Amino acid sequence: MSMRRGVLERAVSSRPERGNIMVVVILTVVVVLFGMAFAIRATGDLESSRNVTNTNAARQLALAGLSDALFRLDQQGGSPSSFCIGSSPSCILPSISPALSGVQYTVRVPANSTSATVLSEGTAHGRSYVIDASVAEVQLYPFGIFAGSNATFDGSGSQITIEQTDTSGNDPAGTLADVGSDGTITCHGSGTYGGSQVTYDGGNSNCPSYIDQGGFYTPLVPWGPPAPSGSENCPAPVSVNPPPQPCMPTTPAGILQGCPSGGTFSGQVNPGVYSCTGSITFSASASSCPGGQTVCINYTGSGSTVNGGKVQIFDWPDSKGQTNINMSGAVVNLYDQNSATPGCDGTGGYECGDPTALQVFSSGSGPVVVGNGANAATFDGILYAPDMSMTVNGGQLLWIGKFTVNQVTVDGNPNFSVHYDPRLGGVAQPTWQVKNFSVVPPSTFSLP
């Protein structure tokens, strides 16, 4: 009996031991499984982190390629052409530098274009990142009128017209040109005050087609040897945001012309760069210019090809920081040839004068006198005077081209017309900027 009790006692006492062993085994398996899962997760996280790091590095390389492409486009000047950087016989260089050996890009510039496409690839440790960017030269004159601090228009009906025209002075599509300002644009009456009234830098407007663009667009005063300290040379320093700073060219030496006596331009003016101080005047006196023009450009005679056939006048401030531009009663650059029978109404054989061929720049403050009544000016060209003011009181002012001033006021029952010639749209400073870009699959990248 005692023997059977001992056997039973031993059998019962062994059950907890077997149970404890099973618990230990189960816990061990769980710990091992958790350890394996953690190791797998950690390995995955490390791989994911490595991929993110390499992708970010590839992105920075692609952006570096885009930046280098813009720099090389700047260096090409006014005649950009397509090129590439990378491992192709067609590319000008195999790479940018040893530090950027993972960069390849191609630049495609359409013929006679001021825009281009840049496809830039960056590769880091087998990870590639590709940017497809649209870039363009900075357009110098996107507005028919730009007034830094304020523009005021007071008129009705067809008394005020700010439109885009063809090169013969017609407005076939009824397209309007824009007005811009860093300050206030005020419209009174029911006139045609341009396509859009665009303000920047916190400006405002009560005009019917007002657009608050935001950002900055502050015209900078011209740059050149006489200003501000007498030692500056082109090119001017360029702002990150447009507009860039116009600059007086000084080379080759043959383009430089002396300022006429008293700063008065009259009759036929030879192309070139004119540097004046204080006041300039466009004569209203009769001249030998065709079609009643009082001031015209030598488009076809001797010297007509100097400075690319363009007249550029830079008016620097006097000792008091003042400039004065007087064009009262003048008829300036209205026709594009030295002809006795010109036409600027779409019916003749000659176009209106090229507004890009006459460019007037001022870096001082003071008035732009345009006259009124029978003495109102007719001016075909570009005026860039960001610190000057203009007041139009009645009259028949016709402006073909565009102007930039600090303040402009148009009132007094005026007949005021600004015709934004399409040739202005092609005037750009050879400084390239990105318009937009997108990320594209690496498989889309190729070199010529």
C-alpha cells in the first residue's frame, strides 16, 4: 500500500515540472520570434532610411545641375543654344566637377527663343532623381505701364486706352495691356484701364480687373559708370526676383556717343549709347525726318547698324539728384524707316517705329513732361525712369511702347493711349530663371 502511494506521489509531483518546462519553451519561442521581427524591422528601417538619404542626396545633385545650367545659359549671352553635361559624346563636358560627378543634364533651347527646357539628373549610390524644368530669360518689360508708388486714371469711354497692338499700330484682337504697381492703382470713370491692374508688395486697387499678385516687383534704377560712385561696370548685380537692373553698355567703344548740346535730341539720331546728366529734351521743332517726326532714328543710313541699330539714352542725376525729361510737342520715332511716305495705321507699307530701338533710362527723380492739348507728345519707345513722375492733363498723348515711372496721373478729360507693341515682349536681360519644374521618372532622362 505504501509503495503504491509513493508511485502516485512521484507521478503527481512530476506534472508541475513538465508544465514549467513548457512555459519556458513557449516564452523562449516568443522572445526569439520578437527578436527576429525586431531585427527584420530594424533592417527594413535602415534600408528605408538609406534610400531616403540617397534620394535626398540625388535631389540636391539634380538641383545643382539645374543651377549650373542657368549659370551656363547666362554666360551664353543673347544667343543661347542647346547643350548638355554628362557621359555622352555630344556633351560639352563629361561632368561639372569631381564633387558633382553624379550630375548629368541636358538643355534644349528652341531657335531664336528666350525660353528653354532643362532635364537634370542626380544620382547617389544608385538612387536617381530627375527634374524637368522650364526656364526663361527675365522679361524686362511685361507691363504697358508700371508705376512704383501709384497710378491714377480719371477718364471715361475711349478716352483712356491701354492696349496691345500689332507692329502696324492696329489692335486686331482687342487685347489689352496690363498696368502694374508696387503701390496703389486708382481708376475713376469707365475708361479702359488695361487688361489687368496688377499690384505687388501689399499694393491695392479699386479698378475693375484688379489682381493682387503678392511678392515683389520693384524696378531698380539703371546701373552704369556714372552712378552711383563712378566706377561701376556692366553687368549690373541682378536681383533674385525680377525685374533685373538695366545697365549702360560701354563696349565696344564705337557704340558710345556724346550727349548732344544741352541734352537736346532733334532730327535724325544715330544709333548708339548716349550718356547725359540732368535734363534731356526731345525737340518739337520741325526737322528733316519723314512724316512730320521731330526726332527719328537713322534706320538705314551710315551708322545705322551701330549698337544693333538701337538708340539708348541714359540720363544721370545732377548734383541735386534730379533729372528732367521734356518731350512736349515732340513726335518721336513714329515710323520704322527713313521714308517720305510712312504709315503707322495698318494701311501703309511701313510699320510703326520699333519701340525697342529707342530706349530712355533715368536714375534720378523729377518730372517727365509730355505736354497737353495741341502740344501733347507722340512717343514710340521705352521709358524706364523708376524714380520720376508723369502727369497727363488732357491732350492727345499717344505712347507706342511702354513706360516705367514712380507716379503717373492721367486726368483732365484726356485722350490717352498706350499701345504695347509685341516687340517689347522679346526684350529680356540674359539672366535665366526657373518658371516651373516637376519631378519625373528617372527612365525619362536621356542625353543627346
